[in-house]
Amino acid sequence: MNMMKPLDPTEFRRQGHMMIDFLADYYENIAKYPVLSQVEPGYLRKLMPSFAPLNPEPIETILQDLQQHILPGITHWQSPNYFAYFPSSGSTAGFLGEMLSTGFNLVGFNWVSSPAATELEGVVMDWLGQVLKLPKDFLFSGCGGGVLLGTTCEAILVTLVAARDQMLSKIGRENIGKLVVYVSDQTHCAVQKAAHVIGIHPTCFRVIKTLKSTSFTLLPESLLSAVRTDVRKGLVPCYVCVTVGTTSTTAIDPLGPLCKVAKEYAIWVHVDAAYAGSVCICPEFRHLIDGVEGANSFSLNAHKWFLTNLDCCCLWVKDPTSLIKSLSTHSVYLENSASDSKQVVDYKDWQITLSRRFRALKVWLVFRSYGVANLRSFLRSHVEMAKAFEELVKQDKRFEIFVPRNFALVCFRLIPSAVAKIGNGRVQNGHIKAEDVANEINRKLLDSINGSGTVYMTHAIVGGVYVIRCAIGASLTEKKHVIKAWKVVQERTDAILKQLD
Amino acid sequence: MNMMKPLDPTEFRRQGHMMIDFLADYYENIAKYPVLSQVEPGYLRKLMPSFAPLNPEPIETILQDLQQHILPGITHWQSPNYFAYFPSSGSTAGFLGEMLSTGFNLVGFNWVSSPAATELEGVVMDWLGQVLKLPKDFLFSGCGGGVLLGTTCEAILVTLVAARDQMLSKIGRENIGKLVVYVSDQTHCAVQKAAHVIGIHPTCFRVIKTLKSTSFTLLPESLLSAVRTDVRKGLVPCYVCVTVGTTSTTAIDPLGPLCKVAKEYAIWVHVDAAYAGSVCICPEFRHLIDGVEGANSFSLNAHKWFLTNLDCCCLWVKDPTSLIKSLSTHSVYLENSASDSKQVVDYKDWQITLSRRFRALKVWLVFRSYGVANLRSFLRSHVEMAKAFEELVKQDKRFEIFVPRNFALVCFRLIPSAVAKIGNGRVQNGHIKAEDVANEINRKLLDSINGSGTVYMTHAIVGGVYVIRCAIGASLTEKKHVIKAWKVVQERTDAILKQLD
């Protein structure tokens, strides 16, 4: 038997071109697939052999199986008709960057393992930081710096560990049970998970209630009141997560005033701008992160709305030493003169994992392929499409926009009075409230929309109200898709209201 | 201005093909580049503009800059002359899998977000588990299951959190300060970092000394003795990491006997087979993980020696519920009927992060493109090449093989007597020991080898001795490269010994 040659350039070239064509065809035809996969749990295990193949199979066969067996189980996040969760922002430049990263296949844990990986990351993090007009002390060109992680969950975990250790170094490690972490009831669940992971006592995880009347934002006075109560109890406020663009409704916590409260108690402020951070490269949105100079760390997911494909979380910190103190490791086999010289960044000490991919390439390619001016226009186009969708919703009196639209997410629902007739019997019987009926009908409506396969939206429940979320930002989405999406909503509404009539 | 179309299929196809050719050319010419990048710290910042480009640039210009500015800063992990650290195991199949994952660009946090992503992961993890002959209770087809994470650091972190929480649920959360984690002085630093992150008290991180006479393995009697001492002190043993193939020398901790000790004290056993796990698909190596039935979790890095490209860590656990209890989160906006039905796996609850890439594709492609039989032969070919290198070293009396070779890593050095003449003056003056001289000369030798750019090896210091590590396993490496590598070592040795004569 001839020994296989898994990186033979000729075969790499042949198969690589085939895969490019497969994916280009996929994008050409993507609108034809049901956006939300319509398979049943367990569908694939039935189709797959129980054992790994002993012998090789040609790429042609594998691609056929991919088309036949895998594609039906894919939910098409790149579809122009994808409006669920938040977008997973893909682009040719992001894709090429991943190709390069995968092709070089280097493990850039420290500078010497591949200097360009570390240095390009420093360059692009400064570029993006400047475009966002982050204060200079978040940049390498100041005294701070940025790092590319996989996801916001990692950004939160590493900053939380740094904040914990900073505080414990003052009050003693044995007092870990006294540290308090603050979030709002709209904050991403990543903070709760990270707090649990690092050993914050569950009774010290403070979830502050938000209200519809203040657009589900975390109020500085609520934070202050919670902090004061904890301090009186002898607890130690440690970390607050401020969100610019919450997951449910893109609520914008008032960063400046919250930082003021935090400063008084030396609380670490992390700004989670996972979704909305990217659009702050547009001057008209930048004011939403005013006050960031009072924060300790700031992160956004470039894979959500900055075209880098998954995964790519950009984290900036004012004090990299705080990360390094908590996360550095020493291994003899990684010793090298560049690290010893202290002239280089070793990113392994800025993150949880040792190994790391070369994510900077895709950020670099996105910047260079599109340019900042085009990127701004492109993000604005999503906001414009969201405005158009919002207008359509407003014109239909059966619906309401549930919270003010801030970016390119529209939260809407069928209003209780529009479905009152249906629920009326039950409401009169006292079994059920009008709001509950509305929730139930909106849930049915969303199921019906998604079951159509023509669009995919998701939901949130805020202040007890079930709302449908239409998140615009898939890279292939054009205005016509948004208009069609609204048509689908209306058609399905008509059908449901008629059916229940 | 026309709005940019970042996922235009025509442009995607054109640029994608260009990038495939770029990378295929790169592999064709890879042996011409210095393996270890020879740039100085800060080289790239000088070459890069201080600000992000405002306007787009053509891909042709970007590729030129890549070639001219980035490539010199790359350490070529895919070079056939790369023998450093452990390999970053790349292949066409792994690359195609990443292309697909990046192209679909879906975020498979739970089943419904893309059923195929979850289901294929379950399938390939069972395939690989079966090929490794893991006990059925680590597989989905038993009562366990596997998950694809990024790196071993994540596998260790999630299992450590699960072990911590399992123990604290018995002894009370307030006793976190009593939990003890055990490793050897050869265990990967990931465990120390993870223990720190999850709040294990630094005084409760037990590093057990290993000895050259027992090949730097963790001895069951040493573990038992450490555990007993801790129990007597009122501490609570919680977690031990057993390594099959340590980073420095690929030492193999005796899994079976260590599990017996652990069982007696209900200690969670994690098996870190990051490097050597892959080769256990060969029957002749499988016995090295005998006893795994006594462990709680087992992980290997498929990106180290299973051709999946970075990153891809395979983790199996006997009790997925223990992970889920520690790591599950609830977010209203992720609620769905499939999750409610409990019939599906939601991998977000098996890991730190919420978002996750579709890594199963590359494992699937590697299995299908190469087949288990070829994969076995390929891994064996690396072991054979290492044996050949070992023989060459043995034939040169100036050198010794420092520890027995277990897999495809050879740890060797110039022996003290070979360099005694050089150090002699200083040794006689009593300033310095013969072993220290040997360490110094071996370090110089490695610097000289790596400075040549023709090969790249790294070092370890074990038992106070500086050894050179030659890790064979880069996908392009053939026997001729190994022979050449040894020639480089000898030439550089001659030069150094002559120079210092």
C-alpha cells in the first residue's frame, strides 16, 4: 500500500477548488433551502454508519453525502432569510482569513511560535480600537491592549478572573465567598456561567431587575442601591457587566453613569457590546459607548456584525497586567529569549487556553478588502432595512413594536386586543389573562413562520411578554428579503387568526 | 456608491480559488522558508499602517502584502522540517472540514440551531471512541458521550468544574478551600491554570515529583501518599490528571493503578492524552490506556496527531450530567421544543462558551477521506521515522537518548562527557558543574540548529537536564527530512564543539 499523503499539494489544490465551488454553489442556492432545518431529533444517526470507515472514500462521494444527509440538518445562518438570534456575520474576506489561518495551521500561543500571528493581532486590535474611538489607554499604542478570543463567554471569564484576583489580592483569598458580581436581568447568561465557574457564591450573583418603562436597561440607581446593600452586609462588590445591545431587545445600559457608581466602589466594569459594538464604528452610534473611559474592559463579537465569520471576539483591556497576573503560566518547554526579553506579547497569558488560532488574519482581511467607509455603509444598510421592517409592522394595527428599535433588531408582537376575540371565551371564564393569550398566539405565530422554512426568526420574553425578534444583518439579506419576511408574517397571522376564529 | 456585497457568490468563487492556489503553492514551496521565523520583535508594526484603511483594496494587493510582510513572520508548523513542540497535524480533509464549517458559518450552541452540527458530532465522537476501544460508558451508544472543544485546556477546565461541583454538593460549597487537585511535575500547565481559574486554593494544588529512574511518570504510591497526607489534614482530594504522553518527554502515567488509588477516595480522574491519544487507535498502542474504564473523562487533541487542523479537542465523559449540572444555562431566547423534549444534546451545556463552531465536519472528513486503516499506517510511519532518528542519535557517541522513546518524540542531548573538555576549565575552578555545562552547550546547539532556519526543534528541562526534543509528525515530513534534520544537528554540533575548542 502506498502511504497516504494528507497534505499533497496537488490533491489539496484539486479538492480545495472543488470545495470552493461547492460553497459558491451553496451561496448561490441558499435561498432555496428551508432556513430553519426541518429534521427530527436523531435523523442523522439513522443515516450514518455505526462505525468509522476502515477504508478511504473519494471526495466526490463525501460531497454527495454532505449534500444529501448533512445539508437537510443545517439551519442556514447565511441565508438572506435568516433573522434569528443575532446574525453570524460572514464574508468572503472573513472566509479567506480562516482559510489562511487553517492553512498555516500554526499554534500562536506565544510570540516566538509565530511572530506574525501575535503582531498582526496587536495591529488589527489597535486599528479597530481606533475606529471605535476607544480611549488610548485600551490600545497597545497607549498602555492597554486587545486580544482576539473565540467568544464573549471567554472575554467575560478572563476579565472576571482578573477582577476576582485583583480584589482578593487586597482582601485575602479566603474571602472569595464575599465577592459580588452584578448584572441586570437582561445580561447575557455568560456572566452567570463564568461567575459560577470561577467560584463566586451563588448568593453573591446579583441580578438587578429592569423595567419596560426604562427600556430594560440597568439603572445606575438600581446598581448603587444593590451595591450599598451588599457593602452594608459586609460583602465586597467586585464586577459589573454593562451591556450595550442586550440579546433580547438590544437595550443599551447607560455606560457613563454606571461607571461612576462602579468607580466609587472600585468595581471592575466590563462592557459587553457583543452585538452592537461593531456598529459603533459609525459616528452616529459612537455616543452609545460614551463613558467607556471609565470601564476596565470592552468586548464585541466581530463574528456577529463585523464580517469575520465565527469565531472572533475582540477584547480590549486597560490593564493587560491584570489578565497576565491571573492567567500566565510557566512551562519550561515554552521558554524562549523573546519572552524573556519582555519585549513581546505572549497571548497565552491573556486567555484561558494555551493553543490559539491565527484569527487576526480575518480581521485584517475584512479591513483591507472592504475598508472602513464601506463597512460603515454596510452596517448602516442593516439598520435601514430594520427601519423599513419596523415601518411595515407599524402600518399593521394588529401589531406593535414592543421596545424602541436601537440597531437592526426589531422586537414586535401581535397585540392582545388583536387576539382578544380568540382568547375571549377563556378570558371571560377567568382561566387565563389577555396577556397570556397574546403570548400563546405569538408563540404559535412564530412556530408557523419558522415551520414555513421561508424565514427564520426567534423570540424573547421580556417583562413577561413574548415578542418576536427580527434580527437583520445576514450578509446576503437585501431589502426584498425583509419585505418578503414581513409578508410571511402577515400571511401566517391571517391564517392563524382565521383558524382560531 | 454601490453597496458592497461581502458574500457575492461570484466574487467568493474567484477569490476562493485564488486562495486555494496561494495555499497549494505555499505547501509546494514550504520547505524553502526558514522553519522558525527569523524576524525581530516589532518587525510587523513597522511595516503596517498605523490606521485601518478607509477604502477597499483588491485581493491581489492583499496577497502580495501577505507574501511580503506576513510570511516572513510565520513559523511554518506545516513544514516537513518542523520538529518543535508537538505537531499541528494538518491535512486536506481537515482543511476542507474547516472550509465547510466556516462557509456554513452556523453557531451550533444547541440542537435546534443546526441539528446536523450536534448530531454529526455525536456520531464522530462515538466513531473515534470505538476506534480507541474506549469503554462503552464513554460513548453515546452507552450512557456517556463526547464533545468537541477547542483545546485540552478547555477539556481540563470543564471536567475540573464538574469534579469541583460534584464534591462540593457533598461537602458544602463553603468548603471550596479544602479541595485538592493532584498532578505530577510533568503534567501540562493547563491544569494549574484551570485550578486557579475555578478557585482551588494555591496551597491545595499538589504537584507530585517524578523521577528519571521511573521515566518521569506519576507513581501510584506517590499519589496515594499525597492523598493520605491531605486527608489527614482534613483536606478533600478532588481531581487528578493522569497524562498519557507528557509534553516534555511523552511519559506515560500508569493509568490503571492510578485509577485504583483515585477510586478509593472518590477522586475524579481525567486522562490527558492530548498528544498520544490519537496513536492509541493502533492496537499495539492501545494497552497504554488500559485502565481507562476507571477514569471519569478522557481527552485528546485531534489537531495534534489526527489531521484535523487546529483546533479540535475530543473529550469523552462517563457522566455527561456532571458537566451539564455545572455548565448549563437557561436563556429564554434559546428555549425551544427540541430542548424541552430532552431528546437532544445541547452542547452549550458541555462547555464554557455558548457559541461553537461545527468542528465535527473535519473529524468526519478525516475519517472518510483516509479511513481508519490508512490513519493507523500514517501514525505508525511517524513512529517509524522517530525510531530511525533515534538510531541515528545512538550511533553518534557524543549524544544520548535521554528518556526511552514512546511514540514519535525523541529526547536527546550532547552528553556531559562530550562537552567536558570545553567546560573543563570552569568545572575545575569549581564555578560550575559538568551537567550545567552540558545544559549550556545543548542550549547553544539548539539555538544554532534553529537559527539555521533549516529545521525547528524545541527543548525541555527534565530532572534538571536540558534536552532537545525532536517531535516527528508534521504531515509533510518524510524520512529524508528526518535524515537531513539529523545532519543539521551533527553539523551544528561539529561547529559548536570546534568553536568552543
